[in-house]
Amino acid sequence: MSIRITDESMTSDITRHEALRVYGDVWGVSWLPGRQLDRNQAITAMTLAETVTVAVNADGPVCTDTIRTLIDTWASELGLTGPGALTRVVTER
């Protein structure tokens, strides 16, 4: 997995989601519309999006206990539940 981070954006070769710097240290992430995140939260959101995308797009859902724990942990850093974050990553455009 690889997140490309610049001063203005974060993109991935794994997920369609992206993060864009809105102004100062305020970032927006495509799967969290309307949310304002700091840079570290945006990195967490992109990492979560990559992990969910890989888990869902494998040859059938791959969600081991370790992956579920990571998703839950990263989601809680964003004030979300693991299942809620998973649903948003999969359904938001």
C-alpha cells in the first residue's frame, strides 16, 4: 500500500479516495464529506480507506481479527466505529 502525500493532497494507488488540503492545516477526505481533519487525521483516514479497500476487494472479503482491530482503532481516532467507517469507505464517492 502506498499513500502519496504532498503539501496539498493525499492519493493512493489502492483506493479511489483522496484527501485534499482545504486551508492551513484543515483537510477534507472524500469518504468523510463535511468533516474537517488535521493532517494526521487525514493520513489515518487514507490508511483506513486503503486497508478497507484491500480487505473488501480481495477474492472475497478478507477481514481477519488483526485487520478488524486495525480498522476499529483507526476509526476510533476519527470518532467513528469500525463498521461505520467500513460502510462509509465502501459507499461514499
